[in-house]
Amino acid sequence: MRYIRYAVWGVLAVVLVSVSLANRGFVNLKLMPEALAELVGFNPSITLPLFVVVLGGLALGVALGYVLEYLREHKHRREARVKHGEVKKLSREVKRLKRQKHEGKDEVLALLDDAS
């Protein structure tokens, strides 16, 4: 399984490097369209290689998706945490009740009764 994971990472690295080498041309990114920039009076821009824009967009999309999924599943994690607390509480109560039940009995018989 470990070798399959390494192979997938290797293929992904080769694909990313080949996409980066194929898209080395520079592009000019502007904040707003020209018509809107004339109304506002400014339009900041930056020049970056195309692969930086593409890979940056992918990274931003993955990060945003991760954050949104984390927030969406918050209620499920909270419910699981509450249920886990209830299980621990009930387990302690069962142990306490078994101790009370076997109070004054022979230890061996109490262990055999617990096992069943």
C-alpha cells in the first residue's frame, strides 16, 4: 500500500512539473474590468506566470473546500463527542452497579459472573 501511495505522489509530481513547464508564459491579472476601473479610478494589476495562477487557483479551491466541509460537519463531530461522553458515563455506571451487585460475594464467582 505504501508503494502505491508513493507511485501516486510521483505521478502527481510529474504532472504538476510538466504543467508548470508548459505554461511558463506571463499573464497580467487585473482586479477589475477596464470600464469599472475607469469609474473607480484605479485598477491594480500583477504579472505572474500562468502556472502560478493555475496552481494557486487549485490550491485555493482545495483549501476553501476543506474549510467549508469542516464547518459543514461540525454538528456531526459535536454529536459524536456528546455520544462518546454518554458512553463513558454509562460504562462507569455499569461498573459501579456490578461492584454493588457483587459486594460480599466471592471474588472468583464475581469475575465469572462479569465474564458472562
